[in-house]
Amino acid sequence: MITTLVYRDHKLVAQDPSMDELALLRAEPNVMLWVNLAEPSDEETKQVLEKLFGFHPLAIEDCVNDTPFPKLEAYDDYLYFVMHAVDTSEAPAFKTTELDLFLSKNYLVTYHHRPLAPVNAALERFLRTPNEPVRGPDRFAHTILDNMVEAYKPPLDALRREIDKVEEGVLHEMSAHELFPKVVALRKQLSGLRQIVRPQREIAAELSQGKNAFIRSAITPYLRDLAEELGRIETQTQVWAEQLIISFRIFINKSSSEANSGIRVLTAITALTFPALLVGGWYGMNYQQMPELASKGGYPLAFALMLAGTYATYLFMRRKKWL
């Protein structure tokens, strides 16, 4: 589907003209366009990217085929950059969808294979305020990027809650069968998030330097703020990844401590039974040369030695704090 906003002298004057009208508007000096291709067909892609705007074949190829990481490329009369927006259709897992942008002095072309809330929100905003002046297409681009950064916050909050659950589970009774898959899945999501956010931060920082003719100086401070926000997201993901490792180590140490406690108890039980085993084994040999076997007090004496030896061993172990 193709959605087009037509601005003349910085004011919205038309929406969704035909391709023939769009070709004529494209040549007017005071006209500014935002053409958004959402889930476009092959024919729509060819009409807009190849015929109407004549973008470089390599840029079109990157646009049509998903690019795993954000990128920025400068051509003679436009900028082509790839960003990644949060894909809410994949909730609760953290997924992103590619957004391709072609930015020039008098147009912005956006291309995405799936519906994107940040783009739709930007379209609704500009359609809702038709009398608001828009000085350049970089304003469209900044609005989309700002919405994209804001869209990262809900899934980040969800990740934070999952990490908190892991930390609480480590301190309580979460089993290894529950913990390990959660830690691996969260680490995988955080790693993927860092791989996406870091180059996007670099792109926003480069756009904010004011070295490109397609970015006005009035927009650069806002882009710089976006770069800083993406930097905070990247730092936060690194902190969370470290927290997961710490939680995992705490779980391992806790498991080892519990295992050692169990071994210590078993060892103590063995030590406590040693006097009884010693006396009972010696007394139970039943040698005829042992005069105490014929004694009426032999059995009570042996039993008393067992109790006394066991109690003395218990007191010794308590004094050494082994129990």
C-alpha cells in the first residue's frame, strides 16, 4: 500500500495522488513529498523506487531484501539508511522490523514489509495537523525515528520484569530446569538488541553532526538527543546482561552451598555412628575368650559405651562448629 503526503510551500495540500500526478508533483520546486510504502507489491515497489525516484539498484536491492543490521549510505542527491523498529506483532518476544528511508531535500520515501506503529503514528500526526508548517522532509524522518525510540520502552520494560523474575527465582526455589532456558533466552534477546541499537546510535550521531546537506541545522539537536537515548538503551542492555550472569553465578554458588551442606550432614551422621559401630562390632565378635560375654552387665556396659561415645563425638563436633 502506498500513502503519500503532498506539501506545497510547507503546507499539506493533498494526500495519495495518482502515480501520474505524483510524477508531475515530483518536478515542482516548491513541493515536498512523503511517500510511504507499507507491505508494497512488486509492482508498487518498481513504480516508486525505480521509475519515479530512480534510486540506485544496490539501494533498491538492500531495501527489498531484509538487511540484518542498520546502515547509512550517502548518494549524490539522497541519503539511504536502514533502521529497525520494534515489531509489536511478535510480542512477548523482542523482535524488530526493518525500515528503509530515502531522504533528500524535497522528499522522504519510507519502505517496510510489515506494518509499523512508529510510521503510522507519524502519518496520523501530520494528517491531524494539516496547517502545521513542515520545513523539510528531515522533519518527517526525525518524527519517525523519535517514535521508534519511544517504541523500544514497552518491550524494554517487559525485559526488565523478566530479569527481575529471574533474580527473585534465584533467591528462592527456582529449579535449574526453569532457570537455564530463561537465562539463555534473555541473554539472546539482549545480545540481539545491542547489535541493533549500537549501529542505530552511530547513525543518529552521524546525522546529528550537521555535515549532510539533507539534514537542516534545526533538526540536528533532536537527532543528537535520539543518539543519546539509544546510547542509554545500549548501556542498559549491557547492565542487564551482566546482571543475568551475576544471577546465574549466585544460583551456582547457592546450589554448591546446598550440596556441601547435605554432604556435611551425611558426614556428621557417619561420624556420630562411629562409636556405636566400633563397640558393636567389637562386642559382636562373640569370641569365647571374652569374659565380658558371660557377664550379666556386659550388654548394658556396651550399650552405655555406645551412648557415651556418640554423645562425646556430638559435643566435639558442636565445639568445632561442624554441626
